[in-house]
Amino acid sequence: MSFFSPMHFLFLLGTIPIIIMYLLKKRHQDFEISSTFLWQRAVADIEANAPWQRLRKNILLILQLLAFIMLVFFLVKPYLISSTLDVDNLIVVLDKSLSMGTLEDSKSRFERSKEDIDEIIDNLKSNGTLTLITMGSTPDVIINKSGDKSVLSRKLKDIDISNEADNPEDTLSLIKAMTKDLENYRIIFYTDKNIDMDNAIVKNTWSNQSNVLIESLSCKQVNNSISALVQVRNYGNTDVKTDLIIYSEDEIYDVKEVELKANDSKKIYIEGMPMSSIVKAELDVEDALMADNIRYSVVRSNQLQKVLFTTSGNVFLEKAIALNENIELYKTNEVLSDVSGYDLYIYDGLFPKELPKDGNIFILNPNTLEGVVDVSGSMNQGDITIHDDDLLRYVNFDISMSKVKALSQPGWAKPFMFSNDKAIALKGEKENQRFVIVGFDIHDTDFPLKYDFPIFVQNVLDYTLSFNTQRKTEVLSGEDINIDVSPKSSEVYVETPDRNRRKVGPPFPVAAFTDTDGIGVYTIEQIIDDKVNKNFFASNVNTIKESNVNQSIRARDKLNTENNVKEKGMKNLKNIFLVLALLLLVVEWVVYNRGY
């Protein structure tokens, strides 16, 4: 048996006053009695209360001492530690995902888990070590194999809950790698998800809670107004009536009363909203998890993009480009020098001595372009292989070619198509421009005759025409996002929902932005010719993984818990001693009233 608070054993000194009280003599009083029948009992009472005599056997004294000792044991919080925790290397995994913020009796699952882990740290074996890992969108080793209790407690205190979804798969992979050559270890998970791992104790921190949420919010521009579709859900066992508030920018546009049956969902359609960049939906309800009661959407504008198409004649490509209604296409059969002002430049077999610097570039059938790509000459088609890439999304590249050109592979570019293991198509970012280079003339192929051709062209346009606007406008909390930067930008900043503004470029190209844990709208500011161009993206809760706060309870009921270890490694005994103390006090009261 071990103790959480052994310092409270000092209260055992309180037994001394109890014993002294039985030794001290009471004051005598004179009584007149009608008979000597009770004389014997009076004499016995006098003898029992004589001061500083040898302590006689007294059942009331024994019961009082035992009751007091039981209360002391209650204060020192004794516990039994199983052999599963009596190890040299203890690994504790703390789930910090959004659902751990679920409130249960005014405390979150996360807070209760931290309190539990803190007790484990306090009672760590003198020669043992503890590794602390957090489980969020990625696992994070907070401290590895430390026996310093003060450092462990400080590191634990500094851990904050996140808005991310958890990632059990990567966490389990990390632990398996860490314990591959480790002996005499044990793993404890503090989570509200189901974890299936050998040699692990899962301390589930759940109880049945009610949660109402906004599952999705999607918006689109219809003529000169915005339409929105909101889906709300009730993950509770009782019906709920609440208000759904719709905001356009920061102004309330509409309030709708919503009635949700238990474990049901409903879609609400809103139309005719004024033109705006940001729409917010919010449920006016208090439940176990508040973070998913709000959701944001960024509305993409239908701004026209200017494209300059330089070609000696390519009807197939021209028609495929014209399918995009958001493009303003300009065509020329002459190579223009010192040209500027376009978002995308397409060169089909005709090239200037120097490529423009203010837009992105799509090149077909190139010659060697100094500083961009080297071309080794034409060759007959060989075995064509492709790499998985967004440019080939929904494209079946089963085509025939009469001849192709092999391209060099500069460090800034990624090949996505090969012939005889030589690159014939590549894409990438050079300085602050995006390039797509295709090493063949489409007239030398049957590609334009296939349904896949316009899809490929639209994929290229989607990749190269996203810089003046942010192509991806929504992420789930904790996910990375690529910031679409204009080639004309000299500086790029991102402002988080809590008004923290940080510089992300230069250097260019800008690295993926990773700090998306905060729920809300992020502002992208690009400095272009001393003017500020603003775009937005929203970070929202992963409701699929995190909002059903009771999903693990329902899943657990279907599991054979005997085969899935769900027991805590320590058994707290303090309540047993409290019950024993109360029982002893009851026995003392009964004995006293029977006239002992």
C-alpha cells in the first residue's frame, strides 16, 4: 500500500489528547442516594477516573481511537498500486483533442486527466522514469524518460487543450517505435476515444453528455447575393429547441428557431444575404462542448482572371480555356516583349527571350529557356508513367504521342509525367511564380480528342490562377494550409483570429502555414505595389471526429472489456477508510447508549 498524502500521518498525534482525556480525573460532586444498591457502580466510576493511574481496558476509548485512525488514513489517501505500474519506464499519453474539453460536473475531461497524471508523478518510483506524450493532430513528446518530479509536473501544467482532432494512428506508431527495444515498461492513455494496444492501460474519461453543434456551413454567390446551407445536429438523448443566428460579416442577418430531436440532424437554407466575404453561424445554446456551436465560411468572389495566350494556332487549348467563366482570355500569335498586367501567361511553342515576372506561366512544347528549364531534344514516345498529382486529378492519361521532349529537373520543380524514366512534364514555384511545363505539342498526341483533356486544362488553370485569391478557404483546426501568394507580392502576413499578426514571406515561396488551432477567420495580407491585398480562410472544428462526445461510450458497450484493458493501475482506498470511521462512530454511540 502507498499513500498520496503521507504528510497527513502527523494527525496521528491527535490520539494523545484522546488518551489524556481518559486519564484525567473528573471533579467530584456530592449526591444523596436512597440506597446503597448503586454504591458498587459509583466506586467503579471513581476508580476509572482516578488521575494518572494505569490505563484500564475501555471499549469506548478503543472505538474512538480506531475511528480517529481511520479518519487519518482517509486524509493520507492510501492506494494500492498494481504490478502494471510497478515498472521502470512509464509512458503516459494525454489526449488534448477538442472533445477532451467536454464538461463533466463543472470540470473538463482534460482537467480531470491532468489531475490524475499529477498524482502519478507525485508517486513515481524513486528509480523510475516517466515519458509524457500528448495526442493531438500529431503526437508530441513533451518530456522523455525523466525522473525529476518537479520538471514533470511543470511540463504537465504547461499543456493546454487544443481545438484539433486527435490522431491515434500516428500516436500508436510513435509509441511502438519508442518501445521497440524498451524493457519493463507500461503505457497509460488518458483519452475519451477507444484505443486498442497491447501492454496499455486506457483510462477513459467519459460520461454521457449532451452536445448540439453546427455540423457544416457552406456558402455560394448567387447573382448579387449569398446563399448559405447550415446543417445542425443533436448528439443528445433529449430533444432540443434553440436559435440559429446567421451573421453577414459582423452583423446579424437572420435568427431561426431550430427544433432538434434526440440524435437527429436538420438542414437550414438561407438565401438573399448581402454580398460579403465572411458568413458565421452560431447556436444559442449551452452544452457540454461549446466550441462546435459556431462555424465560419469564407465566400470566394467570382473575380475575372486575365490570361494572355501566345500561340501560332491551338483551337483545342483555346476552347478548353474558354470553358472557365472566370477567365478573361487574350490571344496573340506574336511574341510580345515587355508585356505585363496578366495573371497567367500561356506559351504554346512561341517564347519571348525573357519571361514575364508578374504572373504565372504555363508552357507547352518548350525550347530551352535559360534559367528555367533545359530541353534535351525530341524523342519517340516510350512507356509513359505518371506520378499522383493534383494536375492529373480525374484524368486518365492513357494517350498516344508521336514525339516528346525530355526536360531537365531543376530543384524548384516536381516532375509528374515520365517517358522512359525521363521527365516530360513538371510543375513548381520559382521565386514567386508558379510554372507548369509540358514537353510535347498536343497536336502530336490524341489527347485533345479525349474527355480528359479539358479536365487537365482546368486543373492547370486552377493551380496557376489562385494567387490573387485564396484557393483553399477552409481548414479543420490544426491542419496545414498553403497560402496562395501573388508573384507581385513583396511581403505576406497572416493575422490569426486572436489578432496575432505574423510575417510569413519573404522568403518565397511561402511555407505552409501551420498555426491554425484557433477557430475563426484568418486574414492574409499581401503587400503589392505598396497596397494591401486581403484574402481570408476559416478554421473550423472537425465535427466528424470530435463532436460526438459519447461515441466512445457507445462503442465501449459493444466491446468485451475483459479483452480490452480499461482499468486504472491504482486503486484509491481512502473512501473505504472513511466508511470504516463512520461505522466505528455508530458502534461507539450504540455502546455508550447501552450504558457501558
